[in-house]
Amino acid sequence: MSAQKVFRVALRGDTLLTSPRWNKGTAFTIRERKAFGLTGRLPCRVNTIDEQCARAYDQLCSRDSPLRKNSFLQSMKEQNWVLYYELVRRNLKELIPIIYTPTEVRGAGCGCMWLMWS
């Protein structure tokens, strides 16, 4: 039996959704969506963290290089800490080399970063 910690959050609506610390994306329950003024701001379906992690992992695996995977993870971290840290926790051995980019990838990243935005 695990006790979930309850936090009081003064954020509502778009402010809550743009706060990576508190944003849970589609994992907000119907009750939370009503309480935080999120009704209509998210897809109707509520996803569990397991479903979100599976979808995010599939998206991560579709990236063809460690540099693109790193970029995907950094973007996720800027939007949703809950999902980012859960995905990393579940796939730690696989993701540590991507998060802490190896020298050869970092060097390649410096020279090829413009390709990602062209």
C-alpha cells in the first residue's frame, strides 16, 4: 500500500498546463480537470501514467539517433516533469547514456544541431 502525497496547488488553467512541475498532461482525472479549470483544455480521455509512459517510450524509440532522443527528452522535461522522471525511472539503464550525452555525440551535436531545425 503506497500513500500518495497530496499537494495544494494555486495554479489553474493554462498556467497549470504550462508549469512543468505540476503538469500531468492527460493524467489529470476528471475531478482534477474540473477543480483546476482544465475542462476543454485537454483531450477527453484520461490516461494513466503507465499509458503516458508507453506512448512516450514509443515516440522516443522512433527517434533515429541519440541526439534526437536527447532532444525529445529535453523537450518533455520542459513540459511535464511527472512524465519525464517516470519515463527515466522506468528506463534508467537505457536512457542515462542519452541524457548524459557521450562526448562523440555531443561533438556531433555541436556540428549538426542546425540540421534539427532546418
